[in-house]
Amino acid sequence: MGSNAILPQAKAATNEAGRKLLQSLAEEENNHRQTFEGIYNAIRQGRDWPHIDLGTDRAVDIRDTLVRTCQALGVSVGGTSSELDAVNLAIDKEKKSYDFYEKQVSHAIYDTEKSFYEALAREEREHELTLLDYYDYLTDPAGWFVKAEHPSLDGG
């Protein structure tokens, strides 16, 4: 999505959950940019596509942090229309990033390249789901808590 697109949204967030979430996503996107720069430099120097270890699944850590922060904030939170618009924009950009990386998988030449794009696609999808979760929290905190505490109400 690009960290430059997220940083203003992070600063404008009206609550701690939004600030933490958007700042974490900005850091993730900056890490992606640095990784791409490393790949570009390796290929530019005539080397094969390098093996990239994206490390631990930070996207899951971001989601877990969001849940804990929202639980600490409680139900007296609501998003402003500009914050909801910003979250929707972020959701759309994460979806587009996911689609782009999925497309790159089919064009990959090296196995390491394919694995890299698959990992990025998973991260972007997790970012999108986390943002959707945050949007739900902003628009219906009480309903969000019901889902967070009782993910399955079907008795199974």
C-alpha cells in the first residue's frame, strides 16, 4: 500500500487502536519497500532472485495487537467519517496489493520469487482482514465485542 499513504491516516486516527494499527501497517509497507530495493539491487548486479526470509508473520501480530487494544478501549469508541473513509481507502489499497502479488505469482520465474510473492499476498490479505475488523470495531463496537468473544454462535 505504501507507507507514505498510511502515515497521515495513522496520525489522524482518533483512538489508540487506529494509531497503533496504521503505524504498524506503515512500518510493514516500509519493510516491503526495503526488501524490494534489496531484490532490485541483487538483480541489477547480475545475481539471481535472492532468497527472501520475511521473518515471523508480523501481519498476525498486528491483528493480535489490534484485538488487545480494542478490548482495552472498550465500546465507547466510534470513528469519524474521515477516519472511516481513510480505513476504507486502506482496505481498498490492501486488496489491490493482494491482487497484484497474486498476479505476480503466476509470472514468477524463480521458485524463490514465487514464494516471496505468495508470502506478500498472504500478508496483504491479512492486512485487509485486519482493517475490515477495525472498521467493524469503529462502526459497531458492541457487535465487534460479541464476535471477538464468541466467534461461533451456532452451538458447534
